[in-house]
Amino acid sequence: MKDFLVRFRANPAGRFLLEYFESGASHYAAGLAFNAFLTMFPLTLGLLSVLSFVVSGQQAQQALLNAFPPAARLEILRTIRGLSAHAGTLGVVSLVGLVWSGTNLFVSLEFSLNRIFGLSGRDPLRQRLQGLQMILVFMVATLIAVLVNAAIGEVPAWLGFLVGWVVLTWLLFWIYRHAPSLRYPARVLLPGAMLAGLGIEVLTLVFPLYTHLTQQVTTYTRGFALVFVLLAWVYFLAQLILLGAVFNRSQMTLRDLVPELDHPAVVALPKDAERGSVKA
């Protein structure tokens, strides 16, 4: 058994798999997914309210709905349209919810990534300020998706897959670059962002196989099943986001930018360290 583990760790794929479980990423993903699920509705409504000032409401709805699994889109669209009668009040509440939920999600992301990289966290004020930046980045990514879809119209599936991968890679790269309390070189963060972005695009293609199991449920249990679909969706997303971070951590270990992952110690950073970078 010991010889098998030695050979398994010597294999690059085996070493990465072991590092993923040793990092605790699978446990952090559950907490991240729970926070994402709680912030999903106010964050979506807030983004929709803001993006409606830039593009048409229908385009903004379509772009945001594409971020959800197909089985959940119809119910989410019905909910959004059902709230349109209270657009004025909803707009104010949505903006407040956008700021609070978006910054909460960033705090959860920062905690998970800092634990993977063995870093201490920022102070609460800096966390919220960074969270506001993440909201802006989400808006830009959504706006890019809307403009690209409007520009290219009906496209082959492979081209839509490629465009989605590029946008996701950019968004994930920003998260890996700015969410941890220490900024690492861009060249060691891009591979993990590409890997996680590819994984999310593949998940989008195969997730309907999972949701197919809920198509035969009765009307009375359909809303209950929708909760499980969305929870499973955000859980898989969280796993893929942190998987990309662990991949980056693995590459940094090989370059001696961070210590070994077996028992990562929490590194206390000097004040304002997040404005600096680790240089290879």
C-alpha cells in the first residue's frame, strides 16, 4: 500500500488529486456553495436592475438566466416577471441586496482561497471594498456576454462554448488574482483559471443529465426539486472554482512560491500586503 501511494504521488495527476483533498477544498466548497445559494436571488435581482440601465431588460434577463442550469431557468424567469409589478420598490431593495450579498460572497471566496494558499484574511473593511470590485467585475462579465451574443447572433455550439470559456477564464483569473489576501504572478494563475473555466463549460453541457431525474416529479414537488437542482449546481461550481485554485497552488509549490500543501500553515501578512505581489 505504501509503495502504491508513493507511485500515485509521483504521477502528476495523482499528486494533484491528493493535493486537492489535502487542501480541504472539498470542505470549503460546501460552505462557499451555501453562501452562493443564499446570495443567489438578491444578487441576480441586483445585477438585473443595474444592467437594465445599459442593455434592454430582455437581454439582461437572458444573460443572467444563462448562468443557471436549464432546468431552473423557467422558474427563475417566472419569479422575475412576477416581481415586475413592484419594479420601483424592488429596484431599491435589489441594489441594497446586490451590495450586501455580493460582498458576502466575496468574503466567502476570500476565506476559501486564503485557506488553500495558507494566508490570513484581510480586515473586514478591506473585504467589503474588494467585494464591491467583484460586483463590478461580475457586471462587466455579464455585459460582455450580452454584447457578444448580440454581435454574433446564432452561432455554432463550439463557438459559443469557446466564447463562454474565454469569459469565464477572465472572470476566474480576476478572482484568483484579487480574492486571496496576497497577489500572485499572473502567469501562475492563468492555467488554473483556464482549467476551472473549461470545467464549468463542460458542467453546463452535462448537468442536464442530472436534472433529467427531476423531470418526472409532480407539480407539488417541483419547487422542492428546484432547490436541490440549484444547490447541486452551485456546489459543483464551487468545487470547480476551488479545483482551479488548488491547481495553481500545485504549480506554485513546484516553483517554490508557496510551501508544501500537506499541512499548510496560515501566513500572517504585513499590513497592506494585498497590494503587493509575490514574484517568481
